[in-house]
Amino acid sequence: MRKIILDCDPGMDDSMAIVMACKSPALEVLAITTVNGNYPVEVTSRNALKVLEMLGRMDVPVGRGMAHPMVRRSPKDPFTHGDDGQAGAGLPLPTTKVADQHAVTMIIDLVKRNPHEVTLIATGPLSNVAMALTQAPEIIPLVKEVVAISGAFGLNRYAFLNATGDTPQSEWNVYVDPQAADLVYSSGIPFTAIGLDVATYFSVDFSTEDVAQFKASPRKEAWFLSNAIDFVRGRGFDAYCTIIDCMAVGYAIDPSLIITQKAHVGVETKDGLTLGMTVRDGRHHHVWEHLPLIQIACDADYGRFLQLLKELVLA
């Protein structure tokens, strides 16, 4: 069983990532840590608690994290997840509270208590992770790996067609806090970035029969997913928008779901046209080998991924 900390900014797709992680027998969820991103950290923390209560998993602690990026001001997400940040699901306000411990301290403590065992799954901006590495650099060799929804690498037309940041070729999580992304990419921790090239592929969709099964299920989380699918389709988007962040959890459960390749990647931290862009040096010659060498997703078995997610949601 893989030990994970899920660092997220719920958001409907982060909410589904929590569902997937908490229902997988392959994962031990040590904590959920929340961060500013899709919404302010007050909202993302509340939404994480809502999902855990929906699942009956109040045993999982929620650590409230960074309220702002490390350097820049917080941008406003142009893609709405509804008034509640969860596709208008209207989940009851949580009765549980966030932990007294800040998310950054929680990450540091859990890594130290479980050396070489913790996978950090990051589905929001990397602010919490970067701050943990800054405050306690001694944990860098103790983190097993980081798996993140992060970046866009120009591997196919989806990389920039579906760009989610507020510059033409950036991804939202990196764009919100490019300094944090740069720090984590460069940390030396084994890092797998699942970029928009793979995470926003139009083949990540559900059939009419799948949605009917979700609607007919007595599971609240199945209804939550079907409601989110109706919400995004009603706004002219495709169902992949509801489960982008589940790709990182799916990879943690079964790495064979996603094909990766090594790449030298730099993060643009200067303001302007390319702020937040993840620049992949794919040249045969004169490669900038001083750029961090990370694993980036280049393809996925979408059929198996969707089947895994469907089974977990309906279980």
C-alpha cells in the first residue's frame, strides 16, 4: 500500500481526486493538505472536509495551507467550478474542522515520520510543497516522489489547445505559483509531471451508460460526479474537466496507466507573455542540461483509467 499526502485546491476535479484516493485499497491517505488555487484556501479547505464527510472518512486529517503564492499575487481562475467550487453540488457544510497544524508543517512531520515512503500527490499549485522544502530542506532526500498535475510540454495539440493558465501556453497550477513550481522541479526529488498534454485529452470522457450508472447508484460520490459532468457539459465543456486531477491519483495507484519520458524542463518565472510556461528542451544538440530533469507524461491508457475510476466511484 502506497502512503500518500494529497495536496489539493478543491475544485470539483480535486474533489474527485480525494474520492478516488480515499476509496482505493492501494493507497493509504495520510493527510489532505489544501492550498490557494482554484479558490481561496478557506474554500478549498471547506470543500476537502465536505468530501471527506460525504465519504465517511473523517479519520483523514485536513491541513490548511498557503493562502497566497510564494511571491506573486493570487490570480483569479477564469474557469468557474460553480458558486460552491464543486459544480453547485450543495454538499452540507462540514461539522469537522481543519487540523490545528498548518499544512506545510504537516507535510514536513509526515515525511519525517515515514522516511522514503511518502508520495506527495499535488493537484493544485505547488506552494505548500515548495514551502515545506524551503523550511525543512532535510526532508528532500526523504520524500519518495512527487506526482503532480503540472505544466504543458507541447507533446501534442492538447498541450496548448487546453491551456488553463492566463498566459497563452501555461497550465493553471504552475501559472498561479511559478516560483514554487520552479523550486520543486529543481529540488532533485523524483518528480512526475502530468501535463495538459495528457490530463486534458478529449478521450477522457464517459459514455451515456456510465453517467446513467452514476445517477442510479446509491453512492453520494457517484451522484457528485454525475452532477459535475452535467455542470460542465451545460457550460459547453467536456467531461474530462471533472476528473483532470484524478489522473495523478490514477498514476499513483497504477503507474502503468501513464507512459512517461525524461525531459529537461524549466519554469518561466518572469512576468509577461510566457509567465508560468514549462519550457521543455527537446533538442538533439546543445541541450540545456542545467535544467531540471523530470519525468513528463506523454500518453495514457484512458480506457483503463476511466474503468478504474468508475469502479472506485461505484464501489
